[in-house]
Amino acid sequence: MTVLFYVAATVAVFATAMTISRLNAIHALLYFIVSLFAVAMIFFLLGAPFIAALEVIVYAGAIMVLFVFVVMLLNLGREAEEQERHWLQPGAWLGPVGLAAVLLLELGYVLAQGSGAPATAGAVSPREVGRVLLGPYLLGVELASMLLLAGLVGAYHLGRRDKDAAR
Amino acid sequence: MTGIQLEQVLVLAAVLFVLGLKGLLVRRNVLFMLISIEIMLNAAGLAFVAAGARWGQADGQVFFLFILTMAAAEVSVGLALVLQLHQQFKTLDADAAAELRD
Amino acid sequence: MYDLWTIPAFPLAGFLVLALAGRWLRRPYAAAVVGVGSVGLSALVALAIAIRFLVAPPEGDAVTQTLWTWIAVGDFRPAVAFYLDPLSLVMVLVITVVGALIHLYSAEYMLGDPGYSRFFAYMNLFVCAMLVLVLADDLVLLYLGWEGVGLCSYLLIGFWYADPANGAAARKAFVVTRVGDAAMALGLFLLFRELGTLNVQEAMARAEAQWPVGSGLAVAAAALLLGGAVGKSAQIPLQTWLPDAMAGPTPVSALIHAATMVTAGVYLVARTHGIFLLAPAVLTVVAVIGAVTILAAGASALTQRDIKRILAYSTISQLGYMFLALGVGAWAAAIFHLMTHSFFKALLFLGAGAVILAQHHEQDIFKMGGLRRRLPVTFTVFVIAGASLAGFPLVTAGFYSKDTLLWAAWASERGGFWLWLAGLVGAFVTSLYVFRLIFVVFLGEPRAPIDHRPGYRIKVPLVILAVLSIVGGFVEIPATLGNLPLFTDLLDRALPAPELAHGGLAGEYALQGLAAAASLAGIALAWVLFVRRPRPEEHPEEFPGIGHRLHRFWLDGWEFDRLYDAVFVRPFLALARINRDDVVDRLYAGLAALAVLGHRAVRVTQNGRLRWYAAALALGTVIVVAWMGLS
């Protein structure tokens, strides 16, 4: 089991690294979808099957597809890739890498002082999740739905193609 | 049932988050920046789920649900803005829209 | 009960009415009624009080009317109180009577001026302030009146403010007298600190008890008070303001700079004589200043062309006489001369005003001439006044007052030959310049047509003052001529009598003769120079060498203006120029600049670039996590 975890983890990290360094948008998105699958695998291993399913269906299936649609809508062609290459000079990596490395070290240090408890204390069934959602977190659910409504309206308004849209 | 330790998962989440951050800082194309943000959100969600699983409670998963919802809303609005940006400035360069300053 | 407060109250009421409602007094007639009437009422009340005082003198020869306690701070409790003794009685009579006559004169003189009611408002305020000054029981109240007359002098000199030269003259007067006022204020502080009171009579009594004669404190206090007197009375070295003050309307010059304000300095010294008596050195200085001023101002008067400037220098010179008298201890003689001088000098100024009006506001005497036949009344009164000023023997007030003065200068213990000689030479010079003025203006061929004939409002005051210039002296007839020292008797109840050291009756006759001779000699020389021959002085540049330069020197008032400009004004302006950017202000401007600099430095972070902000966020996260993780 642990081996599976390590394999999935490696795939996820590798796929993410590829995502952020691609020149073509579609390539990056596809790599990210792979990363999402790996993370879903890890969710499954942690005993959260419901979330694993949701990860694939919603995140990879809806959100990423949305991304793909938009990229296709923008119709970025060769010159976009050229531009990306031009922007992505090796020198540009220096600052972010440094900053990110520092952060990683810090996080690692903090986490290394952990208690060493096992990650799972058993699977949590979807039934349990559902009960909690409609119980204590009911208000949150309602708010989330309002958020979605706001997102819907905003996206519709902002995405209009007329001359004086998004006033 | 598995020998996975919480810290390991959290380290994985940290690595993924940092990678997302790096992508956000490096890329100039707004589309890639949005993707990097998604990476970071995903990593955060992973951390939550792991924490919830540690205690065997559903709260972690619920929170991941909320994150997911929020990510969906944010992505739709963000992509709409990307479309607008492309329409106004004819480019996806994040530095093109730098007029909100002193 | 003596209602002393009514005397200054009438002019104050007049001022308030004119100041607040002057705009609605559309017809100048109304403003004149208020203005003249208030001072006139004051004069009548003063005369009534004077008659009562003389007929039935109160106990101690003085009466006090306390109105209220002005300030009450610890031991400092000056009261608004009026003190009437023979000295202040004389002053009040002079101020109100001469003042009323001058107000009546101005009713016609200032007719047609757009600031008619404003003029009377200022004049009334002035009279009120001057009355407060002379009636004050307390030195603080006196200082209030002192400053009040200074303010009104400023307002009235610069009355025609549209011309910046007038404003400059007014400022000059104010600033120069301010120097004296500052000294006087220091003197008041010293007196209060040492004596604990500023009530005049109290202070003098305590000073006499506490300070030995000639002590440093007495000398300091007296010297500081003298500083104020010198400034207000335009003695050397603070005399530079008076000639320029002629920029004001002529009635102003008559009232303020001849009869009343400039005599405030003389009054101050006389009023605080107790302190001065404790500092004989200062009294000597007073006499010397007086003597020097007599001669210097007289020389300057000899060279002037402007009719009013001649009279201005004459005033300075005559005030020198008063100071000389004060210095030698002839207090009553000084006040006597003050009174007669106010009559004939005011008359001279008013007459000059009539002449100026008649000559299209021309003031250069060499552009006038032959006015004798065309302005007969003016000519007559002018001659009377001039004779009085020159001390024409026996029939003029000036003769009696100057004679008393010169006799005291010779005979009193503190007097002496040189002081007397200065007075005598001064009398000669006085006679010379005043008759120069009369001969040039009134005799000879007419040079310009008559513009405005004086009406009754001008003529009546002129005639009254002329009469006073003659009979005013008869209240003090010296021992040699009949011995009727009414005036001195009156004032000796308030002021100490002079101590005569040398000289007896024979000496007095001799001195009188010399004084008369000097006066007549001046008239004769003036006749020779300015009537017989064609006027030489019209072209002073034709004088030989040193004569021309001396003439120029005296014309410029012994070049005091030049001196002060070089010593005080220029360095101050240089300093001001150095500090033009205001060092202290720079400090605050620097603070502001620092803030702006800081803003500009921080503004760099608001560059609108998304990735910058993301980087900032990341950096912040790093710092926070580090802090949280390591603590």
C-alpha cells in the first residue's frame, strides 16, 4: 500500500512539474489532468473514495475541460508558443525557484516535527460525508451554492463578446 | 491499514503547493497563472483530506468539497476575465494590464 | 464729586458713533456736528471743573475718581482711576480747548474729503486717548493712553492711505516712537518689580523712601521713562519721525504734532518727577538733550522750503526748550511753555493750513508770496503767532514763557551758562526762521492765485487762538515786570519749585533784555535777508562751497535718516534677506519632503503588475511561516 502511495506521489509531482513548464497550453492542461488523477488515487488510498470520485468528475472532468474550451476559444497558435518560449527564459526561473525552495524547506522543517501518526484511521464512507454536509455544514452548503450562483452570473456578464461588455 | 504517515502526505501537499506557487511566479501568461492557482488549490485540498482522514472524520472531505466548489466558481469567472483581457488587449500577457497604479 | 470720567467719555462716544454709524451720516454736516460737538462738550465740562477746582480747591490740591479695578492679579491691581491736580488740569484744558478749536477748523478744512467722518472718528479717539493719558492715576492706564495716541497718530498721519508715501510716513512715526515705548515699558516693569505699585503718587512716595538719591535703580527707571518721552516728543535721537509726519492733514499736524501728543513726553517727565529727582544724572541728560535739540532742530528749520516742515522742526526745537526746563528743575516753567506753545504752534499750523488751501495745496514757500493783502485775517494771526513763537517782547505769550524758562536755565541750581546760552541762541534762530517764513509767504510779489478763501469755521478758531497767544502769557508775569506768578503758584501745588542758586533781580533784568534783543535781532536779520534783497535761498546750490553743503546737511535734518538707515535698516534687511527662505520653516518643509520621499519610495511597489503582487504574497508567506515555525 505504501508503495502505491509513493508511486502515485511521484507521478503527481512529476506531472505538476511538467505542467508549469510547458509552452503549449493544451499540453500543460493534459499534464495537469494526469496530476489530478494521481491525487485522486491518493485520496482513495487515504480512505476517501467519495472525494476521489469527485476529484475526477468535477475537477478533472469539468474544470479542466472548461480550461480546454477556453484555450480553444482563444485560438492560440504558433505565435503563442513562440511568445511563451520567449518569456520563459531560464533566467526567469531563478527568483521563483529560490523563493519556492525556501518555502518548501520551511514547510518541511515544520512538518518534520510532527507526531508521526498514521494517515488513516479508517475509511470515511460517503454516507458519513453526506450526513455531515446536511447536518452541521448546512449553512456552508447554502453559501457555496450562492457562490456558484455569483460565479455563474459573473462569468456570463464578463464573458460577453459585445463591444461594451464588462462595464 | 496503510503505513502512510500523515507527515508524508502533508509533505506531498507542500511540494505540490510550492510547485504551483513557482508556476504562478514564473509564468507571464494569465492562463498558466490560473492553472498554477488550480494546482495550489488542489494541493491545499489534499492537505485537508489527509488531515480529516487522520482523525477519521468527514470534516476534511467536506472542506475539500467546498474548495472544489469555490475553485469551480473562481475558474469560471477567471476564464471570463481572461477572455475579456484577450479581447481588450489582444494578448494574454499579465503585465499588459498594469494601469491600476499610482 | 468731580465727574472726571465725562471728560474723556464725550470724545469716546463721538468716536463710537462715527466709527459705527459713520456710513449712515450721509451729510458731512452731521459727522462734523458729532465730531466737533463731542470735543466741545468735553471742553465745556473741563472748564466747569477747572473753575470749581480753582475757586474751591479740594484737599491736598488733588482729587481722584476711581472707576473700577482694571486688573486684579496677585499684587498687581491697577485701577481705572482719574487724578486731577493742577498739572493735569492745565493739560486737560489745553487738550480740550485747543482740540475743540482745531475740530471746528477741520470741519471746513476737510470738507469734500471722502473720509470726512472717518477723520473725525480718529480725531475723537485721539482726544479721548490723550485725555486718558493726562488724567491717568496709574502708569498702566497712562500707558494705555500713550499707546492710544500713538495708534491714532499712525491712523491720522496715514489718513490719505492711497498714497504709499503717507503710509510709509505713518509707519515711520509708529516704529520710531515704538522704540521709545519699549524703553518705557521696561521702565514700568522695573518700577513695578522694585516698588510694587504703578499708581503714580504711590510709586513716587515709595521710591523716595526706598531709593537713595543717585541709586542705580532710580537712574535706570528714570532713563527708561526718559526713553519713552524722547520718542514721543521727538527729541534727539528719536526725532526723525516728526518732519515726515507732516504727510497727514494739517489739522492733524496742529493737534497731534504741535499741541498735544508730542507734549505727552514732557507731561510724563513732569508727572513722574519724583523718580527723576532721585536721579540727577538723568535730569542733566534731559537738559542736555533739550539744549542740543533746540539748536539742531532750529538749524534745520532755517533751511526748509516746505511750510509744514519748517513748523515741524520748530516744534521739535520748542519741545527741546521744555525738556531743557525740565532738566534744570523748572517744572512749572516747562508746563507754562507747553501751554503757550500749544496756542501759538497750533495757530501757526492752522494758519499754514489756510495758506495751503488758498494756494492749491502748494506747500513750497518759495512758490508763494504777497498773501498779505489777499488773506488779511490769516496774515494777522500768523504774525501774532510768529511773534509769540519768537518771543516778541512784552505783548506775546511766548515772551513770558520763554523768559521764565531762560531765567530758570541760568539761575537754577542745575542750570548754567552753557544751557542758558543754548536757549538764547535758539531764541535767535527761532525768531529768524519764523519770520523768514512770514516774510517769504506774505510779503513780496504774489506768485500764485488764491484758490479758496477761509470761511468762518476756519477764521474763528484762528482768531481765538491768536487772542490766547497774546494773553496766555499774562498769567505768569515775572518779578521784574510786575510779579504776578499765577501760573507758577498754581503748579507749585503739584510740582516742586526750582531751586534758584545764582542770580538776583538785576541778573533777571539783564537776561530778559538779552532774550528780547535776541528775538528782535532775529526779526531784523530776517527782514534784511528776505525782504530787502531778492531771495537768495531759492537757489541754495549757488551758495559758496561749505555753505551749500551745510545747507544741504541741515535741510536733511542733520542726516539722521541716513545714519539710521545705515546702522539699523540695512543690516536688518540683510538679515531678513539671508533668512528669506526661513530656516525654521525649512525644517517643516523638510519633514514634508521626507514624507513625500517615503511615499515615492513605497509607491514603487504599486506598479500594477500581477506577478509582482504574487511574489510579494509568496514572500510574505515565507516570512510568516518562518516566524510561526521557529517560534
